[in-house]
Amino acid sequence: MSAECDAPQRPRRSPAGRAAERALRDQQRIAAVRRRQRFVSALPWLIIIGFLLLWELFVRALGIAEFVLPAPTIIAMSMAKWWEPLLINAGVTLMTTSIGFALAIAVGLATGIAFGSSTLIYRGVYPLLIAFNSVPKVAVVPVLVLWFGVNAIPAIITAFVISVFPIVVNVATGIATIEPEQRDVLRALGARKRDIMLKVGLPRAMPYFFASLKIAITVAFVGSITAETVASESGIGHLMIVASSRFDVPLVFAGLIVTGIMGVGMYAIAAVIETHTTKWATRGQGDF
């Protein structure tokens, strides 16, 4: 007899057995995806905890003085001690930043649409916008104090000025990237310039717009706190200046941490809105 006849033959599986194996493989894939999702969700927290532990060990091992670099535990105790002033001043900073950021969204979106839809406006006004954005905002704050006094208005204006530029640039870029061939086809079909802008230009600019919001919200906090350090009697910036004058470095770091938490919160809100608004533009990013 041949060797082929001597070789053991694998038993044939029934259709029900093959279906059960496929179901088992599908369940294993789903379980693996869920484990990966849980790991991805926990990864930022793991990194933050690891960073704080390394920070604590670094400070303790080298014996660094508290007024130079406080340990995270010292900062946490300072936050617990001064939680009420931190909360009150954080509310002031959040209010001024939110107002300035809302104004930046309104003005930046309108200006970006104008720049993206009109080459004449773009070439005429854009150099002036770049020049104004190049001016250090710290130098603008004293002028705002002379105009509006020591109150919340300089912080609002500084937050607006520092965050409007990314929105304008990104919205204008998104609208300006409409292909000329697409414009020609739409015009041939009878679409007016307004129709092209509303039905093609604005949807095309939405991913750029939300990307600019993530940048603008972080720099808006920088603007408001910068103004608060110079021209305000409240806010996180004012609190940090007072703490620095008393050499209360843990309270200064507590103010920085509170500002970071507010920035992350605003960033997360923008990311959630982006996910539900422009899911069509990011639908393939979760595969990597």
C-alpha cells in the first residue's frame, strides 16, 4: 500500500462544528478588542501615576528643598489646605477664559470663512493679522489695563487675542483646500458661490476647525493667566503671584495643576463634540 493510504486522515467537521469554531474565534477577537480598549482608557492614568511616583522619588532621593521643587504629596497637602481660594480663583479664570474663547470662536470662524472664500481679503488682511499675532501678549496687557482698568476685561481680551489666530488660520485653510475641479463641476451644475461655501467649504473646514479649537483652548488659558498676573485682583494667575511673593511654592504648583486640569477638561469637551460632529473624517483612526 502507498504511504498516502497509511497517513491518518483528519476527521471531517460537521457544519455545526465549523460554526462553533467561528463563533469561538469571534468571541476571542471581541474579548481582545475589549481588553485593548480598557488598556487604552487606563493608559493616561497609568502614565500620570507613574510620573508622579518618579517625581516623588526624585525629590525625596535628592533631598530637594520644598521652596525649589515640592514633592507631589506636599502639593496635594497645599491643595487640601487652600482648596477654597483655589476653587474661587479657578472659577474666575475659567469664566474669563471661556468668554474670551467663545469670542475667539465666533470671530475666528467668521474671519476664517472670509479669508478662505476671498483671495482679495486674504492677501489684504492676513499680513496684518500675522503682525498682530507676533506681538508678545505680555506687552499688550499694560495697554489693556490703561484702557479698561484692573478687572476681568484685560484677561478676557488677552484670552481672545491669543486664541483667535489658530482658529482663523485653520478654518481658512480648510475652505481654501476645495479642489478647483470640484468648484468647476458645482458651478456647471448651477451652484452659486454661497452654495459651494455652505455645502462643501464648511464641511471641509470642520476637521480643521476642531483641530484649531484644541490648540486655542490651551493657549486661551495662557492668555488669561498672563493677564491675571499683571492686571487682576482674582484668578489663578493672581493667586500664583501672591503665593510667589510669600515663597509658597507648593501653592504655585497647585495653581499650575488646577490650570492643567481645567485645560484638559475643556480639551476633552472639544474632543467629544468633534467626535460626534466630524465622525466621518476620523472613522478610520480607531483601527491603529
